[in-house]
Amino acid sequence: MLARLQRARSLWLGIGLLLASSAPGYGASATLTQMIEGAKKEGVFRAQWSQNTFGGGEGFNEFLAGLNKKYGLNLKGQFTPGPDMQALMVRIAQEAAAGQPSSTDLYMGNAQALFDGLKHQVLKPVEWGAIVDRRPPKDQGYDAIAADGTHMAIATAVVGIEYNTNLVKGADIPKRLTDVLNPKWKGKIASTPYAAGLRELAMPGFLGREYILDFTKKLSGQIAGLIRCGEAERLTSGEFAMLVLTCGGNDATVLQRSGAPLAQTIVQEGTVLHMRYAAIPKNSRAPNAAALMAAYWMTPEGQALLWKHDGLDLHVFPESHMKKDVDQVRAAGGKVVINTPEWLASLKGYAETQKELEKILREGGK
Amino acid sequence: MKARALESPAFFRWRPQTSPALLALAALPIAVIALFVAVMIWVSFQRGMLGTAAAVYTLENYLAVFSDPFLYRVLWNTAVFTLTTTVVALVIGLPIAWLAERTTIPGKTAIYAIMTLGLLIPGIYTAMGWTFIAHPRIGFLNRWLVDLFGLDSAPLNIATPIGMGFVQGLSLAAVVFILTAQMFRAMNPSLEEAAKVHGLGFLRTIHRVTLPLALPGILAAVIYVVTIGIATFDIPAILGLGNRVYMLSTFIYLKVHPQGSGLPEYGITGAVGTCMIAVAALLTLLYGQVLRSGHRFEVVTGKGYRPALIELGGWSAAGWCFIGLYAFVSKLLPLLLIVYAALTPYFAPPSMEMMGKLSLVHFTNMEWGLVLRGARNTALLVVFVPLLVLVFAFAISWLVVRSRNRARYAIEFAAFLPQALPEVILAIGALLLALFVLGERVPLYGSVWLIAIVYVAARIAFATRALNGSLLQIHRELEEAAFVSGLSTLRTARRVLLPLLRPTLLSVWIWTALLVYRELTVAVFLGVHDNITFPAVIWSYWYAGGMNKASAVTLLMTILLAPLIAAFWWLGRRSQTAG
């Protein structure tokens, strides 16, 4: 009798566990359950970031479908392409100052923009550890989840030199930064108006301010123009042979899939990891849905979708594609710096150096 | 009634009455423009994050503007660019307008179609098209010239102020055409016939009679093109920004959208904008002088008005060659580029390899939700903005040209101001007004109506210029006759002025609708979520490097709207003929 009772209890326990595991929020913390309930009430999830980031609207639709499936939601989405990462953060700060809801329920951007967001105190702390399925492993002390919960890194972009493979081949592919100063590239290459990569390389402990200022002056006389990261089609068209330096070679990864003559090389001196962060604006209309979306990106499915749509993922996860690039640089003895808002805040003279570099690049031509 | 009017001493010093309703109609857009300007001036004295405690009042913005040597280089570039733009636009637009309205050249509807349908092609594509023609590295014309003459370097460079001015001039030739065609249409041929009777040849008649008669319209077109040249954004952005050639508009854009470090420098933009009010004032005074001497050009009267056309004979073929070359270079080539880009997976110069990669992938993967949202908002703007512009502009023009109301100079001045200001400045004024002044009390932020208000304010100047010119050419004796016959001011306007102004009203309506349809700068600045427009969708693709997706949406937009515009023109031409 006792044995039968024990068998029956085991059976019910098993059924219970099976049901629990198939329901949304299995093993869920109270925070996660609350967020799911909150998201159900929010109903609509408005998102805005640049069209070439995270797959734009096409990527957003797939992310939203994955989010709804994982947490048992029925959120309706509205994606609107927006300005670049820093301009969007400025817009959010303005809206917050004016008492208006944020343009985007979830902010996605780089360390520089987050640094601005933190300065203007427009980001809402989230208990990320309680809602992510798997906590990202630390990388040499770097934690993808900010200590104050205002942001969480969801992907990694590796800075390098992007080039048109029809125009730059074999031994011409730059190995060191100074290779781009070869006279044969004069008037044929481009840089960015915001000195991407250069501003970080100029910091103490990397190549240093004086070295990079001198290099940038030479580069400014060498380049034919300035283009934004993401304008890779000006490389595929042959208008420019190279972009020195990129914000990450992920657009090359995506365009290569359609046969575009585009690739990225990482110079021997080292690289900067431009992390992509998720953060919730304090004036978000759907903070719960937004936090759940960020948490979804940390799942293997979310990471796979980021790779599919934007050619990047978070390098600290074992299955990461970006991890291979980072490991390769480290194995070759190159320095790797992870760009975080906290790192930027700790640097003295970063903003001034960036402005100086931008001015050299902008005014080097007529 | 006639007797009553004749008995009245008022007949001998007839002055139209200014009704309060008309005054209110004219004052409303002026008040909005004044508000935008006031916000801009207010902003010009501030630094730091607006709307927060970090914002401080200062004169530093003005000091920064005047002490920046970079700005002087920018001003020089802008001057060269604007001059080139104006010359090219006049050299092309004016003869085509004259051919279409004053000669017997066949296929006039086709000319109108070419000149207006081409406006559907966004400036960014004209610029991209010319990159493939005359870019020093990838322009096929340069490659061909280098190969043909064995040159060391490319002889043409489109990424210079002159090169960009040429491309902008091609685009604005249509503006000159629209502005001057209705003037040529309304011109009394009897003076030209008199010149012929007195033995003047064709060229001397053009020089001594036609051009002086056309002077107000030409001057209006010049002022309009000059101000567009100063303020234009798309072509300098595409051809100049990447090549480090900066114009005033791209300079302002970079101050508001810093590409990298720092906050938007609205204060600097405000200071530049405030300085530009002075430029606007000068241009307004110049135009005012033309207006005051306008009675010299009153040639359309109630009797004897019959348009006569100049027989071109064999010269028609030459005329069509000129128009055809213009159409090919400025319209067909960019359109072909759009088709090509929409069908290729990534952007690369045309080649056999790329031809093998043509597909419909950008159409099958189109984000219809976004595209339809953009189309709905653009349709709303295209319907309402031209209508409001015509109502307000008619009220303003009538007050300025016909009334003796003392407020007319102020109204004229204020109506012209937006013309001389880059639209980005109006957009910033509207944005800050909606965010920090109106707030939640008047929920305009993020709404399509905020964009509509800026469009109306921005287009009033063009509409009043065109209506002023036409009103000047309609002699007062027609209205006096109506008044003597006992018609009220409103009925006089409806029965006498509106039928005579119909061609101008129609061209203003179409031109405003087209400009609204393709306008980008304001839409980008004020677009948030629900109010994104069709061009802003295209821009969002283009700006993010998705040239091919942008091309697919542009092609869709052109295909959808082209027949409608063509039908509208056909109806317009038919109603004129019937009239």
C-alpha cells in the first residue's frame, strides 16, 4: 500500500514537473514572473535602432516571435528605424527631460552612448541576474552585466580594417596599422568621422595619445573621405578601397553571405571590442517587455539570431563566433581592450582626444 | 446695384476691404513662423543639454560662429555651390518653360510630365547616379576619358562645390520650370507682336520684350533657387560629407547630429539660423522692390487677352533634343540606377557578374508594416499640406498685393523668412517647441501633424511668391468691375480671381504636393514612431547602408505615384484648355 502510494506520489510529482517545465518561466524567479505579467499588460513593444543594426525590422520581427514563444507572450511589435546609437541616446535624454515617453522601449547601443545615458541618468536598473537563463561567464575580469544593472552586453564587435577584396589582395592586406600609410593608398581609402577605433587606441596602456595623434595626421592626408560604419556599400562599390578603422567587422560578415567583395582584417597591434549593450530607458513605455527581450538575446537561440541578422554574438559564450576572432588576436600577442562605459568613465582626456582626432580627420581635406 | 456702386465715391478710389477672417487666416501661419524663429533665437543663447539644469544662457554660440575659420571655408563652398546651382538651373529650366508655354513645340504634356515626374526621384539618387558617372575613381565617364586621352588622373570630380552645384542645378531646373512656366503662360503676346511689327528680330524681341516682361518671375525663381541652394541638404550630404567638402546645411547637420563625441549644438545652429534671418531680410527687401514696381508688369487684362504662340518649325527637333538630353542626364540615368540597385544584392558598379546576381529579394523581404505606415503618413501630408498652404498663401498674397493694410509688409517679411532658412532650423524650432514648450498640453511631439505644421510654414514662401507674381499680372480693373457689379470681396475672389489664378494655384498645389512627398530633412528630424514618412523610410535604409533596400522602396513609391501625378497633370492641362 505504501509502495503504491509512493509510486502514485512519484507519478504526480513527475507530471507536475513535466507541466512546470513546459510552462513559461520554468524555474523562474519571482522577478521574472513579475516581468512576464507586466509585459502581458504592456501589450505593445516599440523598438528603435538603426536599420543596419541587429537586422533592422526583419531581425526585430524574428526576435519578437522568439520572445513571445519563450515567455508565452502575445506582444505586438512596432519597429521604426532610427538614428545612430549616440543620436538615439541623446533623443532619449531629451525626451526624458521633457517628460515624454522614450522613442524606444529598449535601447541598444555602444559604450559611448551608454556613457552619455549614464551621465544623464536616464537608464533604469534591472536585476538582470534574476531574469537571464544563463549568466555570461566573465572574460579576464570583464562582466557583461553592469554592477548597477543599468546595462548588459549582448554582443561583441571586433574593430579592424574593412576592405574591398577586389581592390586589396594578398600582400596588400594591411597587417599593421601603418601599412595603410603606403603611398599607393593615397586618395583611395576612408576613415570614420568619429575616429572609431583610433580614439580607443589613443588611450594610455594601448598605443598612446601622441602616437595616434601623429598617425591620424598622416592618415588624414592619406584618406579620400569619411564614411560612417555601416556604409560598407561604399567599399563594395569601389568608391573606397578600405575603411580605417571600423566599429566592428560584422557588416562584412553579413554582406559576404550575399557574395559581396568585402572582408575585415585585424591589425597586429591589437583590437578594441566594441560591445553592444541593452538598456532600459527610465521613460520606456514597456520596460518589462524590453527587459525580457534583452534576456532572450542571452539565450542560445537569441545569440544565434543576432549572428544571423547582424553577424555578431557575445564573445564570452562558448559557442560564440566572435570568440574565435578574439582568441586569434590574443594568441598572436595582440592587445585586446573591451570598451565599456565604465572604462570610458575611468579615462582621463578621452573625450578631448576624440574631439581632437575628429577635427584632424574632418579638416584634413578641403 | 451698379448704380449704387457708381454713385459711391468709393468707386473712384477703390480699395478692397480687409476682412478680419482674411487677416486671421494670413496671421495664423505667420504666428507659427514667428514662434519657430523665437525658439531658434532663444536656443541661440543657450549651451548644454536643453530642458535640463545643465543648460546655461551665454553669448558663446555667436562668438564660436564668428571665430571659427572652418565656417568661413564652409561659407565659401556654399557660395560657389549656390552660384553654380542657380546658373545651371536657369540655363536649363528657363528655356524649357519658354518652349512649353510660348512656342508651338509638340508634346507639351510630355514636357510637363518629364519636368514633374522626375521630381519623384529623391536627390540622393541623382547624387548616387552622378557618383557613378563622374566620380574620380568609379565614374565611368572619367575612366573613359582617362583611357581615351591617356590621362594620369581623372579630369572630372563631382565631389567639389562646382560639381555638386551642377548636380543640384539639374535637380532644381524643374523648380525654375514650374516657377516660370505659369508666368510665360500669363504673358500678353501683344507686346511681342508689336515688337515684331516694329521690325525687331527674334533674339532682340526676346532680349528687349520677353525677358523684361519675365523679370519678376525670373527674379522670384532666382531668389528661390539661391535660398534652396543655401539650405539644400541631400546632394551635399551624399557627395560632400564623405569627401570632406562641407556646405552650410551639412555644417548645421553635423552640429545637430554630431557624428561622435558631444551633444547636439543646437545653440550654434540657432546662432547660424539667427544670422540667416538677416540674409532673409535682405532677400525680402530685394523682392519687395520688385513687388512695388510690379504694376509695370501688369499685362493681363480683361480684354484682348489671347495667348499667341511662336512658330518653331524645324527648331522643334532641336528643342526636343535639349529636353531629351536633360531628361536622360538628370532623370533617366538615376531612375535606371534605382532599378539596377533594387535588383542587386549589394551595391557595385554594373558588370556582367552583377547582372547574373539580379533578383527580387529586396521586394520579397520588404517590411510592409513599416512601408505602409510611411505611405499612410505621406498620403496624409500630401493631401492636407498643399490645401492648407493654398488657403493661407492666398490670404497672405491678397493682403500683400491688393490691400493697403499696414500689416502687409510685416506679413510679407514673415512669410518669406522660412524660404531663406534651412528647413532643418524650422524643424529644430518645432522639435524644441513641441518638447519643451508645449509638452503634454498640446501633444504634437511624435505626431504627423507636427511635420505638417512645419511643411506648411516652409512652403508658404514659395506659394506666396508664385501667387504674388500672378496677382500682379491680373489688373485691378477686373476686380473693380466685379465690385461695381455688386459682388462682395469673397464672391469677387471666387468668381474673378480664382478662375484667373487657377493655373498658378494648380502648379502651386502640385509643386507643394511633390515637395511634401519627397521632403526628407524635416521628416527625419521630427519622425519618431507613428509619424515616419515614406522618404524617411527610404532615408533610414540608405543611412544605414542599405542602398539596395532603399532603391526597392523608392521604385515602389515611384511606380505607385507616377500614374497619379501624370493623371493629375493631364486633368490640369485639360481644364486649362477648357478654361
